[in-house]
Amino acid sequence: MENNSSIIDCTQTVYVKDGPYAELEYSLTTCRFGWVKSFILKKYLDEKDNWHSLKFKNITESERDMWHAETVYEGINKSAYVRLVLYENSILYISNDQVNYSLQNTKAIIDALDLP
């Protein structure tokens, strides 16, 4: 990834014959400055400020290697699978309502988003 500041927001829906099957939302923020990354991370982790009023649990030990990341948080949400993944110069917020973050699925996300 280049060292430019950017925010990519995306929502994708997988449809089947009977209607929507799964929804994927993600936001990938690339930060030039560490203080910007810290500010954005604080907003995500603050339950009153984040998009879905989520509490986050640090699950770095179990998923760091799978995501090739510095830190990984799980958003506690009964209706979606949520991850907040920190890299050296970027933050990935990703949520979906049907697909778990298996090694195969995580690899597909990393490859598609050109993450480290």
C-alpha cells in the first residue's frame, strides 16, 4: 500500500434467487501520521462514538497471524461478524452478517484489499 491518506468505504450485497443473502461493509483508512491513526482508533473503540455502538474485545493473540496485523479487535454484535484490524499505516473496519472470518475468507479479504 502507498503511504497516502485515504478512506475507502464500501458496502457489498450478495443476492440469491429469494433476495439478499449476505451484506459486507468495510472501511479502510490509510493514515500518514500516527496521531491520526490513534485518533481514529479511539473513535472506533469508544462505544458512544462508533457506528453501531459496539464494544470491542482485543483478540490479537488468536487472529494476528491470520490477518498479518499489529492488532485485531472483535466487535461484539449478535447479528454480525465485526473486526477492527490495525496495520502499520491503516485501519480496517469490516462487518458482515453471514460469513465468519476463517483463514480462507480472511486471505480473500487481504488479497482483495491489497493489505500487507
